[in-house]
Amino acid sequence: MTGTSSAPRTREAVRVNTLVAGVERELVAVRRHLHAHPELSRMEHETSAYVADRLRRAGLEPRRLPGTGLVCDIGPDPRELGRRRIALRADMDALPVTETSGLPFASVRDGVAHACGHDVHTTTVLGAALVLNQLAQDGLLPVGVRVIFQPAEETQPSGAAELVDEGVLDGVEQIYALHTEPKIECGKVGSRIGAITAASDTVTVTVSSPGGHTSRPHLTGDVVFALGQAITQVPAALGRRMDPRAGVNLTWGTVQAGRAPNAIPAVGTVSGTLRCLDGRAWERAGKLVEEIAEQALRPYDVEVDVRLDRGIPPVVNDERAVRTVDAAAKDVLDPGAVVLTEQSLGGEDFAWYLTKVPGALLRLGTRSPGGRAYDLHRGDIVFDERAIGVGVRVLVRTAQMAGARRR
């Protein structure tokens, strides 16, 4: 399987598919090397060096970024009259997860694994760079392309936000990326206009009082009881104060208070994530959480501190960019290869790029036909490697088509 179930629609697509077929075997080997040697956020030194070496061997001139990560420009110089630049982004970091897939190329590093498919992302954008370079040499690339290999997608502060501050989007008109989707069949891609992922913040509510004996709760603020009210009342009230169409969700993940069953502790905390599909609602929701928490716990004679750690905004796909991706995928794959993907309340720092330039994130199907639908961030996840060639085809053709269109 190559992800192409019918003949390409244009001669440009035929050329792209031919070039991709010539590097697919090498790209699978690249992916397996990256998969076996995962590196955590901001530690992607070996990965950066490995990718840079392969780009140099292709005659390109990658530029290493401070710390980890790299960028590389391909094709026409956008300073030439009428030229523009499109960017393609891959994230490189792995997760602190123990791999249990049983694959022969499983992670050799204890407690670290590519459980989110960033090895696939890196390989796919590397493959796109190699093919785009060949097209540029053949005079078939109408636009400059910048490939961005980004560190630290899985942590806060975000690697994408830092790269934007460092100017990686200077001269870039549009940006595109893909993300593995183990619920979509290999050979297909999922797209969506508008919000495709959610904003994600961390909320921590700290409750304090002098503490005391559980036999005399009336003599102190009952921290544990107050935390219980925060756990139930804050999400409930938030859901009634926000437009439900904004997709606001506050879910708690940790609760910490006390150690003795007969003592009321002096301090306790509850923390979780605040997620939202709408950028404007995201701004309002953060302020409301603090207001609601203070109001809900006021009767319980405790001090309340609400800390909101801003994470990332939602990924909001540009309509024209999505239509470009859809057209590209249908051209190099087949008309049925594009499916509407669902919105996710997960966060993705590609959103920071889209606050500066239009673009789109697409879902790359990685489920073997008829096979198991995994969830991301699991140690046992397996990706169908044939998706790599599919992703390269789509990204390359997207760059060509985006470069040929005027916004």
C-alpha cells in the first residue's frame, strides 16, 4: 500500500508520487532510527544532528536553532520578484512513557518513547524536504519552502512560541503541519476548517486555613470540605456562565490535602486543565474561573488562591489553507482520501504559528486498514509506517499548490 488507490489527477501529482516512491524505503529506516532513539523536550540534540546531516547530504544548508531544533530553506529565494515562502513544521520530542509495543525497533531508552508520533512527523517533513529539493532543482517548485523541525511541543513553555519569537516565520506567508491520527485509516487524511484542537491551560486552586481537629471543624476553615466544593462547583458554574458552543471544559487531575484522618489540614490544592475551542471564550474563561472559585468558597472561612498558567491557544485552521490541503491530498491520493476529522480538546502548540500567519493542521491516518484504533500517548501504540509516504505526498503537493495561489 502506498496510500494511492487511484491514478493521480495531474502530471504534477504523478511526478510527486514518483519522487516519493524513490525515498519511501529510506524514510521508513529513518523513522525506525528516530523511534528507537527518542529524546525528551529540549533534549533533542541527537535528533537535530541526525536530521541536519541528512539535509546536508542532499545539498541543503540547514540552520541549527539555539538549544535544539533546526530550519532549512528550499527552492526559490522569496526576495526574488513575485516569490513567496511556505513553511512546513514537524515536532521532534518524545514523551516520558515506557514503550510496550514489542516492536523490533522499540525505544532503547528506558521510560522515553515516541508515543505521540513525532518520529513520524519528523520523518515525513524530512521526506518532504528531500522531494521538494529535487523539484526545485527540476524547476517545478513555484515557491520557497521553509521546513521547521521544532523542539518541545509536549512541554510548557512551548517550543513553537519560542521559535516564533526567534523569527522562524519571517518571510513566511502560510504554514502547514500534520499530526498522526490512529483512529483514521492509513491512506487517508483528516481536515477541518476552524478550530481543530483546543486551548489548554493549567488551573490550580489552593485553599488554606489555620487547620485543626476534625472533631471541631467549626473552629477553623475546613480545607478538605472546601476543596470538595471547588471540585464540583467551579466546573458546574463555569458551564453555566460560558456559551456551550465554545467547548469550554475544566477537568481536575490532582487533589492534595492532609495526611491524618483526624486532622483538618492547613492547606490543600486541586489542579487540572481548562480547555476551550474558541479563542475569545478562552480569554474570558480564565478570568471566570478565579471569580467563581472565590465566590463558591466564600462561606467556608478559607483563603483561596487561583493560579492560571496560560498554555496554548486553539489551533484554528484557515479556510483557504484547508481547501489547499484537501485539493492536494485528492490530487496525489484520490478523491476519497480526505475525511472530515473531529475536533479535539487536546492541545497542540502549532496554534502559536497560526496566530501570526494563516495555515492548517491536518490529521494523518495511521491505523492499519481493519486494524486496532489506538489512542495517543500510550506505550503500546503502533503506527502504520505506510502513512509516511502518504504524508510526504500531501505536504509536497500542498506546498506546490499553496505557492501557485495568491491569497
